[in-house]
Amino acid sequence: MVRKVTIEFKRKEDVKEASKGTYVQEINKRLEEFEEYIEKRDPVQASEKIYKAAEEFLKLLAEFYNILEAREAKLKGKWTRRLLDKASYELGLTDIFDIADKLHVWGFHERSMDIDDANREKL
């Protein structure tokens, strides 16, 4: 089972900053959709939803910690695959992002994973 994301902050300013763009709500929505598609045995959509949850989680942390990649994305007006990859490295989350990316490519784009393959990958 995938758990909802709950982030606790020490300061009120941190809560305000982290809630920009409603990242936490978006992450939880995608995790719920992932669970629904696993139950429906739809690996294509399940793979896409778990990737989107991981992507939003990376953006949330990158912007919260104001790392270089978040500042670059803000200047460009969008996140690129390169920036997400670099942010995952900077935040020490390469394992999570690599699994999510594998599911996205092989499960969603290539449609070569079955539901057991998709469910076996752990984030």
C-alpha cells in the first residue's frame, strides 16, 4: 500500500511556503489514483500516476529547500526532465526517482509492464 504524504513543519512560514502550488494535495491525489489503478489491474495508468506523484514530491522538496534546480525551473517557467533528474541527485532521492522513471517509461510509454511488474516496484 502506498501511504499518503504528510509533511510536518516547525514554523508557520514553512507550511505557507510548502503549500504553494498545492503540491501535497496533488501528490496525495496521484497516490490515490495509483491505488485505484492497481486495484483495476491497469499497469499503464498506475505507472503514470506513481511517476507523477514522485515528480510532484521532487518539485515540492526542491522548491522548499530552494535548490539551484528549483530556481532554474522558476526562471524557465517549467520543470524539465534534466532538472528533475539533477534535483533528485541534489536531494538524495535518485533511487526513488529512478524507480518512478522506470515505471513511467516501461509501464506508461512502452506499455511493457504487467500489473505484477508495476506493483513489485517499490518507491
